Amino acid sequence: MEDIFVGRLMTTDLYTVSPDTLVEDAARSMLDREIGSVLVVDEENELKGILTTTDFVEIVAKSQPKAKTAVSTYMSTDVVTATAQDSIRDVADAMIEHGFHHVPVLDDAEGVIGIISSTDLASYLSHVQTPSPS
């Protein structure tokens, strides 16, 4: 299989929030947009964290009070990232190693430029033509 780079498969239609966005607002937006994660960025589009549907299990279980909780309370801050030039093989390996389903794509000059998910990788693999076993 040829090397395919992240920039070819990543999603660029991003939904981002600021660290002080309320968890409830982020959850509603994720449901409305049918997305599995939001990227948390500052005013300069610098990645501060990621909040995924998996994080909401902990949020629901632990959130006290249930309202007015900022995203920064629960977002993951030790985020594994990629660049558009990274090989999808390397990104897939990192996702498996860390158990992640979303990897933000960063650019030194522009900040967050995309995200690649396990769904993007599965979609790509489902369309790759491979020889049939003999």
C-alpha cells in the first residue's frame, strides 16, 4: 500500500470551542452537528485540548453541579497531534497505541487545520482496492 498522508484524509470542517465554553453548550453542538469531538483552542487558534464523546461518560458521572461547567474542566490536554504531511500509517499506529479515535492536525503557522478520526481511516481503507487472496 502506498504511503498516504494525513492531509489527504483529514477533515477540515472543524468545530472548535474556547476553554471557557460550557460543557452543556459543547454537548449540544456535538449532538446537533453529529460529531464525536470538539477541539478546544485559544484566540490564536492554538490547540489547548480536545473533548470527545468518551469524555462525557466521566462528565455525566462526576459533574457537580450539573450546569455551568466549563469545557476546560474535562478536556484532555495531553493531546496527540499530527501534521498534514504525516503518514496515515503513523497516525493509525498512534491511535491504536493510545486508544484514541481523534487526532487534531496542526500547522506551525496556522494552528489547528484539521482532524483525522478512526472513521476517516476506516472510510479510506474501505475504498482501497487490494488484491484478493489467492
